[in-house]
Amino acid sequence: MITGKNYIGSQLIANGNKTYKTFNPQLNIENPWIFTEATSDEINLAVDLASMAYDTYKNYSGNQKADFLNAIADEILALGDELLEVYCTESGLSRGRAEGERGRTIMQLRSFADMVAEGSWVEAAIDTALPDRQPIPKTDLRKMLIPLGPVVVFGSSNFPFAYSTAGGDTASALAAGCPVIVKSHPMHVGTGEMVASAVIKAAKQTNMPEGIFSNLNDSGITVGSSLVKHPQVKGVGFTGSIKGGRALFDLASQRPEPIPVFAEMGSINPVVLLPQALEEQSTVWAAQFASSITVGSGQFCTNPGLLLGLKSDSLNEFISQLSEEIVKTVPSCMLHPSIRNNFMTGKKELQQQDEVITLTEIKTEDAPNFAEQTLLSVEGKTFLENTSLHQEVFGPLSIIVQCENETELIAILDKLEGQLTGTVIALDSELGKYTEVVASLQNRVGRLIFNGVPTGVEVCPSMLHGGPYPASSDPRFTAVGIHAVKRWVRPFSYQNWPNVLLPTALQNENPLGISRLVNNKQTHLPIALCLEKPSFV
Ligand code: NAP
């Protein structure tokens, strides 16, 4: 049941008087539930509880944390069809998408559970003492990753499960040992409350400390801003627009104690189309890119918003095929009227720029919140000079840039802002001739794709989902896959610390049996055996 209240720890509280509703974009009506915004007292209570929970939770074993994460996954599944129905009602997304995204969310929670249960993720490094070393003795030093403290998570509109309440940021922060306070996304607060109820139920079942998780409602930016400024908050996870991510990043930097903000933001995901590949397979690529641009109404951070080609007959052929293909796709519902309004405004702004040609555009007057997929075209020189054409328009829109030559193509790539992905469509034999193009692309992106489309993010350790600013606020980290945990920890050293008082991960006996770097060699062995057999592996 949806109550409309905030979870302050395990308590459902709503003492505020500001209320709001979510919207059903398919039916174009408001949803029935009434949500109450968190008050400043409720915000402070949630953070105080999280801070107290941190002191306990940071010392919990990997197995205890794994039990909690697995219990969250189980409880989300136990919410069954009702959760999926609320998801669809609040997002306009399909039942199939809801099931797929729930599956991904469950899988994320379980992979973090496996990681903490195994334990080696803490990157334990041990350098044993050398008391006889000359001219001065070497002391015993041991280092590992420890959690930062309470973390605030902002979810995005387009992933009500996987990048929201119990999505990748929350799962990775809980795995790291950080309590989490979620600022629920205003477009899917009901979905958020239901998922939060699953987290709270799991916390009770697995004896987690009170305050390990809170879920706060907010129709605007007051609650989120207060949370980021709160002195006891030690990190922020954000998925959303560049504007929102940058505002929170600036707020966090202005604090007396600045804290890290890991913001995953917008991207136009440039695609370089090399001539021979188009000559041989333009029909195939036109069909694939029409689908990639329009899938999910283009509401993916990896949507290909920019196609770059070298002027040629094969590029002309590709453009006319893509124009034909893209209008064949049946338009679909966008997430919310305001997302559609932003799409329509952004699209219009691009169309009004000098020398931008609209190749195709679908009209959806009878379906108020449906997307109007659009393909634009512009000369390389114009694109190079007008950086307002480089901005993300969130939705099914792509701009084809026709470059005079390779030099112009490289100049454009060099001028792009940071991106999540960069794609190259090429024949194997032709790639070697364009090494400078590939090098320029690599400088601007977090992931290179060869002969594929950028939509779709595999959740696995080798995935890098992030990139140079503004794709993300810190290109050294990924938001997807188990290495996302590294955003919520800091390295910490113990010098000459008594063995029994060390965390188990650093004790001589290696009671967890984890992989550790001992005197510069990776091993599972206890210290005594390492010292006995210095040539161990
Ligand atoms: P959004 O408008 O930035 O909202 C994200 C969240 O941040 C919302 O809860 C929003 O609250 C809050 N927020 C925004 N500005 C804020 C501010 N100045 N202060 C405090 N809170 C603020 O983005 P969205 O529409 O939900 O998501 C679409 C965007 O997300 C697209 O640009 C897409 O590319 C990007 N995205 C990126 C990734 C990635 O992994 N890189 C993944 C998915 C989506 P309010 O709604 O109340 O303002």
C-alpha cells in the first residue's frame, strides 16, 4: 500500500503540509496517491539516524551485508505485480521494460552481495615490519578501503528501479558500509515508496541498525539541497541532467567540508560512421540506428544523439535510408509531460539554429505525451562553430553532421564535451587508416564501441559507465558494475597496529581467506606462511 509518507529509518512519517501527486503519462491524468514532502526536522532526523547507524554498520561483516542486500532483492520480488503496475502507471513505460529493469536491479543487488561476501574488494595491502633494516627500521603497515559515512542518493526519471531507490548507487553504497538516504524522484514517488518498504523490511529481517536507510519525498529541490549541505552527509550519488548534477556538485564543493558528488549526467554519445562500412552495409546500419535512436522514446543516457560522417555518396545513401527507417517506428509515450516539454523545447531550439535541416519529424498531436522522433542534419563547419548544437536533447533525436574531411571530423571530436560512449562503425580493414579519429574519440569518452549501437549497458565488472565531464563528475569511477563501490570508500592505513585490534581483512591469519597484497605479492596465504616462503605466489 502506498501511504505517501517518508521513511525516516523504519518509521513512516509525514508531518509536513506540502503535498504533490505523480502523473500517468499514458492516460494523461494525475495518479491518486498524495505524497507529503519531508520537513527540515525529518531531514535532520534521517541524517542523525544514518550517522548513528554508520558507527555500527561499518563494522558489520561481509556476510551480514550480503544477507541484507540479498534480502532487499527478495523483498522487491515479493512486492510482485503491484510494484510493476505502479512503476508503469508512474512512468508510462511498458510491463516488459518494468520486468527487465526489476531483473537488472535484483541482479545488481545480488552481485554486490557476492562481492562483499567474498571480501577481497577491500584491496587489503600489507607490508610487514623489517626491524633490522638499515639505516632505519621499517614499520608494519596495513591498508584497506573503509566506508565514507552516510550517503545521499538522487535517482533519475528514466530508471525508476535500476538508478533509483534501491538501484546501483544505493546497492553499492550499502555494500561499501554506508547508510543511505534516498531523495525520491518526484516522477515516481509511489514506486520509490514501495521499493523503500522492501529495503526497510529487509533491514529488519537481517538486524540492520535503525537509520541504515531512509527515503524522503520532495517535489522540488529543497530536500535534496538540504541533504547535500548537511554536515553529517559524506557523499552524494546523482543520476540525472547536467544542470541538476552540476548544481549539487557546486553545492557540495561550497560546504565548509566539501564532499564528493558522483554525478552521472547527460551525454550525446557520438557515433563515427566510416565510409567503407557505409558503402557495404548502409541498410543494416540505418535499421540499427533508427531503432537505437527511438528505443524507449530515446530516454536513455546512451542514446546516439550525434552521428558523424564524411561527405560521400554512401553517407547520402545512409541518410536517406535512416530517414525512411526512423519514421517507420511507432512513437511511444514519454515519462512525464515535463520531460516531453523539455524534449519539444530542446528540439525546437536546435531546429531554429542557422543551417540546421530537419530531415524527418513525426507529429503526435493526438497523443499528448508521445515522443516525436526527429532526425536533423548540419554541415561539419556549422557544428564546429555552434556549440549550442552539442547539447543533449533528452528524447528520440539525433543530428547527423556531414564533415568535409577527416581533419574536420577530428576537430569536431576534439571540441566535444565529455561523453559516456563513443562508437565507430567501420570495416576491420578501414579502422587502421583512421587511428587519429579513434584517438580523438577516446579522449572524450568513457567507453569505445566498435560496430554496435551505444544503447544498452551490460552490468558486469568490465563495464565503465561514466566518462570525462560532463558525462560524469569524476571520470575515474563507474556507476555500473561492482567497481561502483569504490565511490563510497576511502583508503585507510594502520601503522604498527596490534593484530587482534585490526579489521579481520588485515589480520595476520587472514581469517576471511581473501586475496591480499602482502609484501608486494598477491596471495591468499596467512602472513606467517608468506614470511616462511618469501617466494610464495
Ligand atoms: P534531473 O531533472 O536532473 O533530475 C534528477 C534528480 O535530481 C531529481 O530528483 C531532481 O529533482 C533532482 N534535481 C535536479 N536538479 C536539482 C537541483 N538543482 N538541486 C537539487 N536536486 C535537483 O534528471 P531526470 O530528468 O530525472 O533524468 C534525465 C537525465 O538523466 C538525462 O539527462 C539523462 O541523460 C540522464 N541520465 C544519465 C544516466 C547516466 O548514467 N549517466 C542514466 C540515466 C539518466 P526535481 O525533479 O524535483 O528537480
